Amino acid sequence: MVNIGRFPIGMRLDNGIPLTPKLLGYTHDSEGQLIINPEEAPTVKLCFFMYLYGYSTQQIADALIALGRKSYLGNIKWTAGGIVQILRNERHCGDVIAHKTWTPNFLTHRSVKNEGENFKKPKYIKRDHHESIISRDDFIAVQQLIAFSDRGRTGMLPQIHVVDKGALR
């Protein structure tokens, strides 16, 4: 039995037409393709570069509020969680990944990540789908910093301390 609700989405993805919902830094042209929004893109760049320079997500949120920067919904209220969502979104470096999550039970509407033991649906990955706001290198560096901070580390480099005893003193 074919799931009619999923079938059109699957056909779109199979034909290389991923779903690209509204995203800070981009708008859609008349054909539905993502194009850079020159008013919002500097906000995205600022988030990435501040994070790369060691600012926390809360400090970035506070800075965006102080600067009066607007979200894609037009709000000027920013949260640390919202900044993390911006930093983790691969579309800012020009890629699109579809089926990152899936819903195993339509009655509960609870979605689960599409990876590991729960891998049930194919992921659709399209590199360089649209023009990027952030370089792939900067995006990867931010992902590594986020992963390190999730494990309790504060940076990619080891802590530096003075050796006060021994031959290296």
C-alpha cells in the first residue's frame, strides 16, 4: 500500500527538488529556489563569526537584541537556542539535507532522528544546491566547536599553562 501523503514529497526529492522552508538569510524566487536575502544574510554571518571568535550563543543572542537585528519572522527577541538552530543549519553553506527526521507513528506525531539504529528512510543530500552565505570550512569549524561544547570542552585547542618545574621550565 502506498502512503499517498508521503508519495508527492518522495517524488520531489527523487527528482532533485528538495523542500526548502523559510530560512533566515534567504528568500525564495518565483521558481521556489533559495536566493540570498541581502538584509538578513549579515545577521547569519555575524552569528557564525561571533561563534568562531569564542562568543557563547547567549552572548550572540544578546548582541543581536542590542543591535536590533530581526529574525525571519520579524522578531527582535533572540534566544541561545535560536542561535544554535542557525549555526546547525547546513543550508547556510549551500547544502540541503532532507529526511533528517521521520515520524514512525502518525498517531503520536512524534518525530525521531533518521540515523543510527533507527535508520528507516533514505536521506537526500544535495551539496551546493544554492549560493552559500557561509563557507563550508567555517560551517564545519562551527560544527566542531558545537560538538566540543556539547562534551563540556570550551575550544578546539588544549588548555595552555605554565610549566614551573623540570627541564621545560
